[in-house]
Amino acid sequence: MNKRPELLAPAGDMEKLRFAIAYGADAVYCAGQQFGMRAAAANFDEEALRSGIAYAHGRHVKCYVTVNIMPSNRDLLALPSYLELLEDAGADALIVADVGVLRLARKYAPHVPLHISTQTSILNHEAANFWADLGAERIVLARELSLDEIAEIREKTPKTLEIEAFVHGAMCISYSGRCLISQYMTGRDANRGACAQPCRWNYALMEEKRPGEYFPVEEDARGTYLYNSKDMCMIGHIPELIRAGVDSFKIEGRNKTAYYAACVTGAYRAAIDAYRASPETFVLPEFCTEEVNKVSHREYYTGFYFGSGENGQHYGDSQYIRDYEVVGMPVCCGADGQAVFALKNRFFRGEELELLQPGREPHVFRAENAVNEEGEALALFNVPQMKVQFAFPFPVSEYAILRKKKERPN
């Protein structure tokens, strides 16, 4: 079966939306200024929503909008006009979690397809069929399912019901994000998009009659990250996901950078295309695995797709793995090979850099011909946002990104 799954990328703002699309997303998902589960992202105001959806459609990419908080009565007052806006703007689907929101969506945005959010924790085929009976065109499965369980859901649900599943990104220690810890500890409601991520914090044990004496739960002087989870990465398992019946591969990360959106989307685009080109003899291109390791991430694992096993969910550290850093974001790049970047991190003349471009493997080179705006070939480029020009012997995409391996302290 040479099936082409949808590649669905995060778009936390307009810049991330553009980069995700440039690097191969078939669809993006975003949120307005309210009703979405990522309040910390920049998100889109009304004008930006209209512009973002139009931009995606102009490139034959779909744009789904999250309306998946668990709303209170006071939230409902603004929902009808917001839903009408999304229909008028041309949203390709609404991602909803609450049955009240679904009911309002059918009334105020009747022509927009409904996708059922992972927040509903769909874990079985009866739940999937329940949502299908209510008119859902797609379900976003709970992240706690195995591939075998997904295959059974696919077998026992209408073929017209699309199945979406997360394939990459941060994991939640609670069932698909349905968590109350943040609200209890900080007053920030995770189910209304404002999670403070207390699952990532350092915890210790304190005995009732010994106040102020903190004891690590494990033998570690830094304490214990009891609830902290590894990140999911399924880039090495494209065929298994397709065979299980997943229609849409979803990348988590609306709070991440445009570089993250570009790098991870590009890696999965290349992996999916390699499978489609040769499903019987598929071999994952080596650079795909390298790419997902060149973004900031926690230690990877395969989620619950193959069971937790020895490579389980718990990540006993607060540290991200950041082996690479962005050197420059594009300002002006062209077909003549001339490329100008805004500096993000310093580099030395002659240092090894990588040029990342849509649809290509990274180009590794030595920064010998870099000059500043005055045409000076500096020994060190280290002024944030300074414009740095390079000359390449090939056309350079307007979405090219410069990066390098991070310097290690002596």
C-alpha cells in the first residue's frame, strides 16, 4: 500500500506557519487569541487568522484551528462570533474537545469540518464511533495507544472517519493533557491553555515532622523529576504508522521556534516521501534522523506505540539536548546564490556551518566568504541581528536557515 499520509505541522504564529509550509507540511494547525490549548504561543489575532488561512490555501495547504479548551460558562459568550469568524475566514477544520463547543460549532460554523481533539482521550473504537455519529470527520487519538490498538480502531470505524495521531514532540504525563496539577499549584488552568508545566519541575520528599528537610526520592543530589516525560519521535517507524491506519501524522510544538517547525517538518517530509517512492524496500534516509536530533529536545522514545518497555516515558532530568544552534535567519536570499541572514548566534570566519533549505539535505561549508553590511570580512561575527552576507554556488531559498554545532565550554 503506497499511501500518502498527511503531514500536519504546528504553527504558533505566522512565521512558524510559513516555515512549516515551506518545509513540506500538507496542513498546519494554529489557534486564535482564545479557546486554544497553547496560550503561551503568540497565536493569531483576527487579521492574522485570515491572512494565515489565505496564505496556506494559496499554497494548497490546509489550515486547522484549535478550539479545544474545556470552557466555563463565561467562555461561551464569545464563542458564537468567534466560530462565525473561523467559518468566514475559511478554516479547513475546527479541533474541538468539549461537547458544548461542538454543539455551538454545528450551529455557528456549520460548514467547517470537526476534528475531535486528543484532549478527549479517544482510546477505543466505541469512543471513535461515538464522535463519528456526532458528525466528526476526524479523531485525534490519545497518545497512550499502541499501534495494534490503533489498527483495531481503524478496522472497527467507518473508513470515512480520518485518524490523526501525534508522531513527534513533547509528551504529557497525564492522559493526553487532561491534567489539573498546574491549576492546583499555580492557578494556571492547563485545560484552558495556560499550563505552567509543573510536571517538568524538580521534586523532593518532606516528612511531616521534619519541615524544611527535603529528601530526594532517588539517590540524586538534584532531586527527582517525578512526572517529567521524554519526547516522542517516530521518524524511524513511518511504515508501521501507515500500516496501522494513521491518516495524519501530527507534530507537536506550537510553542517551539520557526527553526524547529522547519527542521522537524522537513525531516518527516523526506521520510514520508522516501517511503512512498519505495514502500517495499524503504530505508529511512540517514539525514532524517540527524535532523530531528539537531533541534532542542529531551531524550527521545517511541511513546506508547510499542509499549513502554525499557525505554519508558520517564525522563529523570530537566536538561534539553541542544547540540546545535541557529546562526542566522533569512533576510534576503536569491537564485544567484547571494544570501543575507540576520545573526542569531556568533560564528568565526572559517568555522563550519550548515545551510538548511526546504527539500534538500543540509549543505555543510566553511564560512570563508562571509561579509558584513559594509563588505568587511570579519574574524568574528557576533553582533545580534547584524546582517551577514554569503555567496553560494547555487540558488538559496528564501526559507534557508544557517546553523552550527554548539561550542563546548573548555
